Amino acid sequence: PMKASITRSPTTGKRRKIAILTSGGDAPGMNAAVRGVVRAAIMRGCDAYAVHEGYQGLVDGGDMIRKMGWDDVQGYLSTGGTIIGTARCKAFRERPGRLLAARNLVKEGIDALVVCGGDGSLTGADLFRSEWPSLLEELVKTKELTSEEAERFTHLNIVGLVGSIDNDMSSTDITIGAVTCLHRICESIDSISSTASSHSRAFVVEVMGRHCGWLALMAGIATGADFIFIPERPPSGENWRDNMCAEIKAHRDLGKRKTIVIVCEGAIDSNLNPITSKDMMDLLTDRLDLDTRMTILGHVQRGGKPCVYDRNLATMQGVEAVEAVLASRPGIPSPMIGMNENKITRTDLMKAVALTGEVAKAIGRKDFIGAMELRDPAFNQQYDQFMAISTAASVDESAEAAKNSLRIGIINVGAPAGGMNAAVRAAVRYARNRGHTPFGIHNGFPGLMAGQIKELKWMDVDGWIAHGGSELGTNRDQPSLDLGMVSYQLQKFNIQSLILIGGFEAYTACLEMSRARDVYPAFCMPMVHIPATISNNVPGTEFSLGCDTSLNAIMDACDAIKQSATASRKRVFVVEVHGGKSGYLAVMSGLAVGATSVYIPEEGINLSRLQKDVRHLCQRYGEDAEGKSQGRVIIRSECASKTYTTDIVSAIIKEEGHQQFDSRTAILGHIQQGYSPSPLDRVRATRFAVCAIDFLESHIESYTTNGPTVYTKDPSSIAVAGIQGSNVSFTSVEALLKDTDMKNRKPIQTWWMDYKRTGNMLARRSDLL
Ligand code: ATP
């Protein structure tokens, strides 16, 4: 690969040196951030340094500040915690400590520091930067530095990366480590749920989060918990305990065998008194006589290998941090790298830190509305949605609401995808609480044609949130198989609105029914398509249900494959993944596992590309005389090329590798559907479903004594629900046609190509950039 030209420091005129440190509590994904910074720095012609043990390493200097080479960060992606170490450092809080730190940086010739940590660490970083001139002045006075040395380092660049498991930083929608932490919590609560059900027990589970209820809220949604307690939103009313007990009893009366209460460690009541897990356990035991146990998850939550989301978030942000260093000028405030609306952003670090502090202050003033407003808008919406579906409405309430009851059909279309059941569950529960009558349509359109339609009650969907596959049964067949019969059955059951949960087939099914409205009045009703396909190829949305679950399944498989290759060292695995004509799975999993090359249908495969890959492999294995390097993975999307199949690609690599390296294939197949849906898919499913019911309701035309009427031919009444940035949007299936490549069954525009470029860069593929 071509060598990047040297980047010189604007102050020293020498080759630029960028250091990274991790500080505060460890968070999964910090290693991916370190890898991203180190490799991006090298690619941009700079030298990369790692400061070990957080600020302590800066204060101690010497061996704690080490130059990092390209291969020093091998294996970082899949490792939890932070390999370069972290510490809480008292000395750095005081000026004498920071003087030592400044001296050490100047001696090493480093004038740019990327800090990955929580708000404390980032506050320290900014303070360090603002004090820099005075620190140098003092060091010159005390003769620790010469004035020439000080003059060469007039300015320190600081860039913040937010590594924090509880997602408590303002100005970013998500922090590095939070999603992995949510994985650990959900795995734990899923395990607890099965034993709770077996013994008909109640469990109070305590999760991390001192001032931030993000983990508790997301875990509550993702595990279908009965109650959550978070700092930003104390339970309302003085008699909340009575209400809670009454609701738990009502659920038990409905036949529920388990009760899960999630308590955030910083949970409080409206008088700011702590709500502890022990209190909740005693309450359920004493008042309801429930066999109640308490589990404090503790440090399990921090650990383990990072999930795909965190690996890719940290990688993209690490690369962006290096760009921010290179763009930084003395007058510009220190940037913090964030994630807003699914885009990597640079924000003002100190403003973000100040805003973060405002949440705790608002809570302290009992301004809970203010505290919630300081969180991102999705947080508020998701809290309301959790409240709207966690408890079954009482019989009185639902009878009142039933006057407006819509009859809603729910159908799965296409291949199963993680989160389909979670979406059905949320739709059923929310619909029932709103007074509607949900019907499950079994086995897709053939099932509908056969009249396999059954009302779904609250308890029918209990436990579905954690189930993979499709409980309703799903099928790829389209309504055009027999439009007349589809229409007949919808009319027979008086279905007044439809929710279709599925992939591209669900989209085309909607189009077919939309176009048949003139002939079949039964289709003149509102319909929502909730995208659910591992391929993430539905137009109108950035994410479909199932793709996150699938990516994690692919990542697990690739980690295992890479490990097996470590034993034999020089082996290249060609891993074939699903995705149809969409390279999403290949690109995102490739970035998460550090693939050497990723073949996608959007680009195809040709001889010259294969030649480049072989040349690259020869060079990389050639450099590795001691045979230290691991196995390598190439990801090939199933439809990347008709000619260059997985077997052929592997055979070519094997042939060209001669004695130097070997190749094997791994076709992942249906493993990619994953087992239990990932937390993100469960959370997205719930959000989609609740918004979908609201959408259907908004199309009620009028209310009669027999209930609502919904006759409509408005094209906008058949829509795809989409996650666009942090919002859920609805775009009519007809309007989406212009954005859709019907032949290849995918959106024309994709938002993830930057991830591909970054993947190439971090695999040292300047030959592909
Ligand atoms: P977590 O989210 O895990 O709490 P954090 O980064 O907020 O992460 P802290 O313990 O607050 O964790 O900070 C980590 C380190 O950052 C401290 O040990 C200290 O060295 C440094 N630090 C924090 N606040 C300051 C400050 N105001 N001034 C100087 N250094 C600070």
C-alpha cells in the first residue's frame, strides 16, 4: 500500500504526534476507539501514542507513554474493557499533577491528546488545555523546560470521545459502551425471567446509572419489565406504591407468573428520597406476599466483549477524532465527538459537559420535566411508550376506550427477523390499552387467504419480546397470489387496518394492495409496514428490525473463526453472509471484525480487485516473519458476484498464497438470523409498533355507534415506518418508489458507505481508497 505523506505539527514543524488515553470507568468499545485513533493517525501521516493507565500515565510519563505501531492494536476490536488501562487519578485533579503531565507531553513532543472517558475525564482534559500556556510558563520558570521547548508547544489540542456505559453525556445520543452494557443487562434479565416464571417469583433487578436512567429504561423496554425506576422521572403521586401493587396483582390475576422490576442505582422518588432495590423487594414481599428476590447486576454490566454497535461507533468516532485533531486551531473550542441522528458529529466539549451537569441539577431542584427535556427526544418518547404498554389497562378503562375500537390485523411477511415478535407484542398491548382489537394473522398472506386470523389478548404475547423467529408464522408469498381472497377474508373479519411486519416482500405487498384499491374496497384502509429484515434493504428507513441481531450473530461467528485461525496462524477465511443485493450486513460486520476485504453487490468483484487483495495478503503475511499475526477474514456478501463465488475466491487465495498462507470458506447461512433478538432490535420494535398504532389511529375518519370508520384511498395511508435519525417517520409506499431500486430490491441511496471506506482504511487498504 502507498505510504501516506507525513503530517507535520503546525507548532513544532515536526511529524505530528497524537496520543490517546482512556480514563474513568472502563467501557466496552474503548479498545476499538484506541485502534481507530492509532490506525487513523498512522494513515494520516502522524505518529500514534498510547498513554497507559489514564491520566496517571500522563503524570508518571516515561514508559507509560508508548508509541503504537499498526499491529500493536491487533485484536483490540473484540476485547472488552480497555487494554491500555484506566485509572482514577487524584494527582491530575491538582495543578502539580497537571504540571508533570504537561512536561511529559512536551518532552515526548506530543501536542494532541484524544481522551476517551466520561464527563469527569473530559472536564479534566479541557481544564488541562485551558491551563496549558500557564503550565508551560511555570515549567520554564522552574527550569523543567527550556523556553525553546515551550515555544514549540504553544497549543495543546484536545479531542473528547465519550466512553461511558450509562449514556449520561449530553449532546450525543449515545456513548461508547452503553449498548454493550444493555446487552449484558438483557442477557441477565432474560435468564432471570426464566427462573422467575418457573417459580412464579418476582425479581427486583438493580442496574447501573447514577444520574441517568437510560440503561434502566432501555432494559425495561427490551425485557418487557413490569416497572422501572429512574432518576429523571420519579413515580408520580404519593400513593404510587399502592398503584404499583394493584397493577402487579392485576397482572398476576391475568395469569402472569413473573414480575420484573428494574431499579436504576440513582432512582429516587419525587421528594428525592432514594428508591432502593431492597425497598422494592420488601414492598412486594410484605404487601403482595410474592416470593421476591433481588439481583444487583453490578460489574457484570461493564464487562464482556463489545457488541457490533459499540465497535463501529467507537471505530468511526476514533477516526473522526483524528480528523478533529488535524482540523483543530488554537481559537476553536475543544471538540467532543458525538453521535446525533445516526451521524458522527463534533460538538463543543465544554458545552456538552456543562449540559450534562444540568440534568443532575434539575433533578436536585425537583424539576423533573426539565431533567427529561435535557435528555434526547427519543428518551422521552420511549419513556412514554414504556409506560403505555407495561401495564394492562383496567377493565373499566378499556371498556370506555372500546367504543373507539379499531380492528387491527397484524401479519408477518417474508423471512423471520429478530424483533418481529417484539413488534407484534408491543402492537398488541398498546392497541389493547387504546381500546382497539388486534388480530394475529398467521403464516403470512397464504394464512390470511385461508382465514387463519385470531384475536390476540394481553397474555397471548407474554414473553414474546425475547423470542427470535416469528411466533405468528411468516411467508414470502404476496397478496397477488389471490387478491380476491385476501380482500374477502379482510372483509369477513372486518379488519379495518393492517400492520405488516417484514422485509422487502412486505413493501411490495403494500404496493400491490395500494394499487388494487379501486377494485377491492377492503384495501381502502390504513396500513403500516414495519421494516423487519436482516438485510436492511427496505426503503424509507435507516434500520430494519433484525439487522442488529444478525450483525451480532455474524460478529460472534467471525470472532470464533478468527480465533480458530490464530492456532494455525496463516489462514484467510472467506466468510459468506446474507443480505441479498444489499451490502449492509457485509460492510457493518466487516468493520466490526476488522475484515481485510469486504465484497458487496453494490461494487461487485473483479479480477483486478482479487489481485489487489492477494497482493495485500502476500505483503501482510510477508511482513510477519515471526508468524505472529492472526487469521484474516474476508467478508463476501452472497450476491457480490455470480462468477466469483465464495469457493472460487477462496481457491484463488489459496492458490496465490502458495506456501505463505492458506484459505478456507465459512458460509454462515441461517445462523445469521440470530437467536434471541438483540436489545436494539427489541427497543426499535417497540418503538415502531407503538408509533404504527398511532399512525393507524390518525387515519380514523369518523366515529359511529358501531365504532370508528376508516375508509380511505389517500396514498399516504399506506406507509413504511422508518427510523430516520432519532425520529420515527411514515412515508407512503408510493412516494418511496422514486427512492427504490425495484430490480435489486433495495433503496437507491445508502447511508453506510462511509463505514465501508473507514473499514478499508483501518484494514490498511489504501489501495482501495
Ligand atoms: P465515569 O463515567 O466512569 O464516572 P468519568 O470520566 O466521569 O467516568 P471520573 O472519575 O469523574 O470518571 O474522572 C476520571 C479521572 O479524570 C479522574 O480520576 C481525574 O484524574 C480526572 N478528572 C476528573 N475530573 C477532573 C477535574 N475537574 N479536573 C481535573 N481532572 C479531573
